[in-house]
Amino acid sequence: MGNDFYFSNAKFSFEYIDGMKYSMEKLVPSFLNISSFEFRYSTLTDYMEDMKKINYTIGKYEGDFFVYTQYKPSGFYDHHWGGYFTSRPMFKWMTRTSHSRERALNSLMATVKFTEQSNSSHIDPSQFENAFNSLKSVREFNPVMLHHDAITGTHGNAVNADYKRKIQSMQNSMDDTVGKLRN
């Protein structure tokens, strides 16, 4: 039905699905030699109830998913998916560091605010607002690093370079913010 960002526009998505529903209901009966075909919206609960009606049970896999190697038609096997522990270790280190710095900046801002209220010391409100905006942008981007293609390292090289550039930019921003708050 689409990629990770396909459903960000609900109106477009439902119009697309409705068009597909219309086409399926018109075309499928003739292909399958049946009188009618129903294509409908449903929930996971609807699906599970239908599976119970036909006594379907979900199997249990007891194997190991690691390490998967994707073979290219050229015969080379240079696209490895080794899961969290083996692929793109530098990227994973940068991600962990970014999350750690986010928590540290959050703690520092809380401490500064508490100190300001208890000691009647004063911090420039615009400086604190800048710090909050820096923290907010980090909080919005860090979860992207935990996306299934990001944290596993299965993303492409261009995406990896972009992620690293963004992480580095955020870390620089957090370092600047911490330096200003400490003074």
C-alpha cells in the first residue's frame, strides 16, 4: 500500500484505497469466476475474529533471524542485515550519544529552572527559550533514529550520511546550549 510516510495524508490515502476498492470489486469476480467480491475497511479485531471463525492459528517461529544476507543478481553478497548488534556501529554510537545528550540537556534545564526559582538568580528568558527549542528539535528527531530501518542499519549509504549529518548538527546545537546555560 505504500512506504512509511504514505499515510501522512489521510484524505489522499482513503481516496486511493476507495479507488482500489472500487476496481477490485468490479474486476476480481470475473478473474476468479465468482459472483461477488467484497473489499472492506476493517480493524485488527475484525481480522482476528474472522481467523477464529475458520479456526486459524498463528504459528510460532523458533529460529534465529540473524544474519540475513541479501544476494544481488550480480552474485555479490555485500548487503548484509545483521540486526542491531553488527551493522553500522558508528551510527549506533552516535544515536546512543544523541539520546544521552538529550537526557543530560533536559536535566540541566530542569536544574537551571529550579535553581533560578530557589535562589532568585536570573537567566535570560530568550536563552532558556533557545535551549528549549534546541531540546524540542532533538526530541522530535531522536525517535527517527529508532525507526526499524535506522537503528538496524538497513538504510542506504546516502540516508546514513544524512542521519549522521543531522545527528552531528543536533549534538553541536546541544553542546552550544549547554555551554550557554552553564555560564
